[in-house]
Amino acid sequence: MPLNHEKSKLVIRPYKPEDKSKLLEIYELNWGKIQASKEGQVWDWKYHLHPYIKDSPFSPIVAELDQQPIGFLGSFPIKLKIGKQLWDGHWVSDFMVHPKHRGIAGIVLSKTFIETDGTILGQVGDHDDAVSYQLWCKLAKQNILVTRMPHLVKRLNIQGMLMDRTGLAGLSKLADRFWWFFLDLPQKVLSYRTEKNVRIVTIQQFTEAESGLLETLMAEADNIPLRDKAYLNWRYFQRPNTEYKVMVAYEGGVPKGFVVSRCADVHGKLNGRIVDLMAIKANPMVLRTLLREAVHDLRASGARIVEMYGSHREDVMRVLSRQGFRLTKTGAQWHPILGKSPSPNFYEGPWHISLSDGDCDRG
């Protein structure tokens, strides 16, 4: 139902595919041609090809003035397992207003989105000072954070740093190999028994062979965005311009966990990312083996550090810490998550949130 705002003569309506070109023009005005080009490559994937779109009660919304789009609040559907029930929800993905029409258009877009019936789980800003975060709190009349996404980092090499300081390429490479050997030695000792029992397989898509694994992982989690075959295949194997590596751990011929990783160019330097990591009963041996395989693969690809964002169980965080991951305190790397839900469990119990969820795995 369109929302008419008498003062600004705005109309808020559902997004239509023919809005794409106009909205990408607004995107370019806000963030530049390069970012708009990247957004254009994934636009159809996000808003037209998502496996839950047909059954979702939600839709991205457009602010229109004189029949011309001037703003957009993009979201894509998710299914949330909260306690033992499944709820429909949606993630905030894009929020933009034409520079000439900022102000009332953004407020009306946000208000319309917040007043939508049903569950909302929205990534609303990079930190507590973000304008979108403050606007959300004011309009929603609540500032309860469901969870945050802490940022963990592990250094994978020191070659570049030594090269910058000494200018000696051969010495830097040799020193880096010795440094990594001694850094990795404790993990080799810890993983020796595990690696004899756990087999790591790289997969090209999630199939029936992994269905039991996904169902068990979902049953164990208290609160988590649903991970089923349709969603994970869309997320990792259908996304344009981004290559993910998905590895599954098998123990005794039975899948016990999986890890997803990729490399990303960050300000001209190659960073590795652990996008998601899960194991049945958070088995530390399986987690350790998956992490070690992913980290070694990222280092071999030339990544200087490996990052991981996510809200995970305490036992998973303990394994990450023992594998050399350190929690950072960089404010801009924390992602507040707000929401509303008919279920009281929405605000209780641990949430499993990672870069697999939402639209924060950019770059």
C-alpha cells in the first residue's frame, strides 16, 4: 500500500525490476562510479535471484517523487530459526537517497520499513555513531541490540612488512617462512591426531550429501538465520564476481562441519576471510582442522592476514583464540544488529551470525 506524504508529495511503493537503472544512478551519485559498477554486478543476484523471494511477504521499497525514484531501501528475505520456530525476516542491504532529496525521504523510507509487519533483523550501521543506526533507534523507539559482529584477525605473513623495512626480498621471504613454521608448529602438534581421522573435501555445491549436516547444525543452534541448500548455494556458488571456497569435514564418512573462505582486495592488499564456520556440537577437533585447512589455503593464495567477523558460541570463540585469532577493538568493524520479533527468544540466547548473513561481505 503506497504511503503518501502530503508535505513532500512522496510515494513509498514496492521495488520493481525496471527501477534498477535509475537506482544505480543514485548509487553512483552517493558512492562513485566504481562502487556503482560493483553493485550493478550483484544487483540481480540480490534482488531478483534470491531463493526465498517468491515466498517472502517482504519487498524492497522505493521513494518516488513525480513518478521518479529518488530513494531506495533494499532488503532481501531470510528465514530465522528462533528457538524451535522459523520466522520470516529480511536483511537491510542498501539504503540510499538522491543527494538533492536527503532528509524527509530517508526518514519516510525507514519508518515504512520499520512499521512493516513481521520479523526484522537489520544490519543498520557500522558502529553506534552511524546515522542509520541512530535513525533506526529513534523511529523504532528501541535500541536493543540483538547481537554484534566482533572482528577477529590472525596475521599470516610478515614478508611484506620486512620487505618494506629492509628492501631485501630474499631475506624477507626466508624470514617469513621461518616465522610461519614456528608459529604454526603448535597447531601441527594439536592437529596431528585430528588430521588422521578427519577428511577435508572441497565442494562445488551443497547437495543431499550435506543435507543431514545442515539439519543437525540448525537443530543445535538457538538463534540463527536458516542455512539450507537453496540459501547456501545461492550465497556461495551463484554470486557474481566473488569466488568462495567451501570445505566440508568428514569423519568416518559422515559430514561433521564446514568452513567458507575467500580472498578480498582491501585498499590494494590481499586479505583472507573466514566467511562462515560451523561444526556439529562445536567439535573442537573438527573446527581446528577446518580452520587450519582454510588458513593454509589463504596463506598460499598470498593473503597477508585472515579476518573473521561473527557472533558465535563461546566454545567456537575459544577454538579461534587458540588458533591465533585475536579480537580487535576497531569501532568501525562492529556491526550492530537491531530487530523486532513476536518471539521473546529473539533477544535471548546466543546468535550465530557471520559474514554469510546480510550484505556485509563486500570488497
